[in-house]
Amino acid sequence: MTLGQDATEAGALLDTAGLAPSTSGARLSLVGSELTTVDGPFAASKEVISYAIYDVQSKEEAVDWATRFLKAYRDLWPGWEGEVDVLKLFGPEDFPASA
């Protein structure tokens, strides 16, 4: 089974929405064969090649999916290096109720 199939069948893979600031996120990097995770905030990247949006219950769960993504790239394309930013989507809970 592929990562995309796993995420879809788990009901986790979604579409697009506005992103919250990087202070609530994490950045994962694959350099050589070493995978590292750093909590935000971090400077914005000017190069966005692709994106995936997951419906998860925690930042830790999002980092787990991102880790699986980078491991798949590492296994399928030896020598590939890149980064994944994990960011929270704004939801109704992020805005005060109207008076």
C-alpha cells in the first residue's frame, strides 16, 4: 500500500486552507540519510513545490505522517534531500465567537 492510499483510507488526507503562523509548526529535514525535526517558528520558504493537508488530532500525529513521507522519499530516491513544514490550519476554534 502507498502512503497516499494509507492517508486516504485513514481519512487523514484533505485539501487546502489558510495556514497558521509557523510558531505552532515544525520543520522536518532530510539531509544525507539523517532526518531531523525542529519546532517553529522559522523563516518562510520561498519555494513551495507541493503540499498535502492532513486531518490529524495533534502536531505529533502530523509530524508522524511527515516523517513517513520523508522516509518514503529517502527509500525510493536515494540522495534526494528536502524539507517538510508542518503547519496548523485555522479552524473555528481559533476565532472568537461573534457578539
